[in-house]
Amino acid sequence: MQKSQAELIKLLSSKQLKKQVWISQTILGLIAVILAYFLLDDLQIISSFFFWDFYDWAVFGVFSAFVIVLLDVILMKVFPKKWWDDGGINQKIFQEGSYTEIILLCFAIASVEELLFRGVIQSNFGILIASILFAVIHIRYLSKMVLFIAITGLSFWIGFVFHWTSNLFVVITLHFLVDVILALLIRTGRFRHAS
């Protein structure tokens, strides 16, 4: 008999789940490098997406991340937990471990995913394709309508921010802050089912 995702998650430790996340991010990173090699005329295009612009960083990166987290927390309090429950994955990954480990993991996730989905895919195929692919790789959210709508909305917002700024530094900051704040809310026990 096939076990449910929640039952499988219960069998894995936080350390084992984190290892799986590191493996998946390594695979996505390799995919980003391979796609960049084949899709970009010049790999220096990627470096042109990294530049400092305080206004864009503060408004589109930092401020919008805090607004997204606030909206996320409000929606989690409004809707029943079962609508937001991702099978316990985020809870299990972030409830244990050092703060440094959580910060590094969130930074790796944001950096790899934004390099792949914005720097390579969006710059070649546009916001629609990049945003849909980003949402789909978060497969555990597909069976929960509220989670799927939230991740799709976040994906399109990040896509528009990249479209407006052409700055991977800004979207990595945005993605990182959303992930790390929610992860730290889980780690500190302040929000038990933050996604």
C-alpha cells in the first residue's frame, strides 16, 4: 500500500529532509548552469544581472518581502491549517537546527532558484513560463489550492520584479527574506504551520 506524503515525512528526520533539499538545490544549480551554457549567447549576461541599486533593493527586495510575509501570515491565520499544510515538510525542515544552518539553506534556495528561473528561464522564455515552472517545482503545493495560488502569486511577483529591475540581487533578496523569515518563525515556534 502506498504511504501518504505526511506518513513518509514522519519517517524522515529533519536532517534527512535538509539533505534532500541540498541535493535538489544542487540538481537545480546544475540545470541552471547547463541551460545557461546552451541558452545564453554569452555567460557574462548572468553577471550583468547582478548590480547594486539601493532603491530597487530596498523597495522591491526588502519591503515587498515583508509585505508578502505579512500577507502570508494573515492568510494562514484566516484559512484553516489543513488548507496551508504542506504535509509537514517545512515544519520538519525548519523546526530543528542552528539558525546559521537555516539561513544558509534559505540563501542557497533563493540563489539557485532565482538564477535558474529568472536569470536563465525568464530571460529566455518570459515571465509566464518561468513563473509556472517555478510554481510546479514546488510539487507539494499542487494538491492544496491555497498553497498553489500563494506560490504562483509569489512566483509571478518575483517575475515582475525581475522584469522591472533586471537585477538578480534584488529577486534573490526578496526570495531569501520571504523564506528565511517564515523559516525562523517556524524555528522559534512563533508560527507552527508557516509555509
